[in-house]
Amino acid sequence: MKSLVIIPTFNERENITNILNAILALKIADLHILVVDDNSPDGTADLVEAMTRLHSQVHLLQRDEKLGLGTAYVAGFRYALQHGYERIIEMDADFSHDPNDLPKLLDASRKFDVVIGSRYCKGVNVVNWPLRRLLLSMGASFYTRVVTGLPVHDCTAGFVCYRREVLEAINLDRVQSDGYSFQIEMKFKAWKKGFKIGEVPIVFIDRRMGQSKMSKRIVHEAYWMVWKLKFQSLFGRLK
């Protein structure tokens, strides 16, 4: 089961070497890591490049400018499909997602086509978030479920494992969104195409170092994207 962890980065110099070493320390067979870096001015890509020379499992995809989370993952998905990976995992660079949960996601992918590392499937498992941020996240998932019917507790989760077949079935050229809404869009399209989605509980811990990339634009995009997906689905225009 050849697997790829995709980690998008922009100014993650403080975290990237540690997260790569933590994943490599798990010694999971046939697990590789792809860092998609958006021309970080802090030299993130230089550190990853050094790691690629030490570890054949580490790969780097450098982009010329900051193009956003959604397009970074799409670029990573294309890389995964071109290089024959069977399981493709989205993961943050900042230790919000615990590398020790990777085996849990991969194991569940034997049963489910899409596996979500879920903050909300068994209570609320979030550490060090301010109340406002927590309510925003939980509210976004509730709002998405009500509008679209997506049967998922954590619709905006960014710790997700896809089987290859899911990404092959989704038209990656038609993925329209970024941030929160990208996560919603991918899950919704997978569900509408009949793929089986499962959630496994994780504990989400706010980033240790560096700055959050959350913005009002990302929140607004997600608010409108759920309606766009709903109407595209109703009128048979969802790709």
C-alpha cells in the first residue's frame, strides 16, 4: 500500500524539519512525504531540499508563488497519481495533526474510501484554540451538514486520507476553492460520487510555532461554497 503524505508549506521553517523527522521515525513501510512549498521567503524549501538528500522518502515540489492551500493539495494529488501512490494523505506542517495518528488513518482506509481525522466525531477534541475559533470551526461543520446533507461531523478537517480511486474520480481541474471550502468541496464531491467516508477520532492541538494562515476571506469563501456545491449537485453540474 504505497502511500504519500502531502504537506503544503508557506513559511514553516520552524516546523518542517521536526515534522518530517517525526513522520520518518514511524518507519511506516512504503510511506513517502511530499512537501509542496509556495516559495516561502523564510527558506522552508531549502530545509526540505536538504532532507531529500538524506531520505529517499522525502520529496519537494516548489511553486513560484503563494497560490493557496487548495491548489497546493491539487498539485500534490496530481503528483501522487502520476507516481502510483495508493493512499494519499493531507496533513499540516505545524503539528496540529499528530504524526502518530497516521497509522490510524491508513488502517481505516482499508474499510473507507475517505478517512477523516476528526476533531468532533467523539465529543470535542481540540486543544489550545480560543473559544471564538472553536465555535467558528464547529459552526462551519454544522452549517455545511445542514445545507448540503454531507454526513460528516468534521467537514472542514484537514487531516484526511484518500484512496487513489477517489482522486481519480474527481475532476481536479474543476476544484474551485481554497482553505476551509477546499476541504468541504473535496469531501462533498467524494460523497456525491458514492465513496464511503469514515471518521476516526484525533486530538487537534493548535500550532506550536509559526503563524496561522486563517483569514476572513477563507471563512467567506466557505460560507458561499456550500451553496454553490448544493446547487451544482441539484442541477447535475457537479464534476
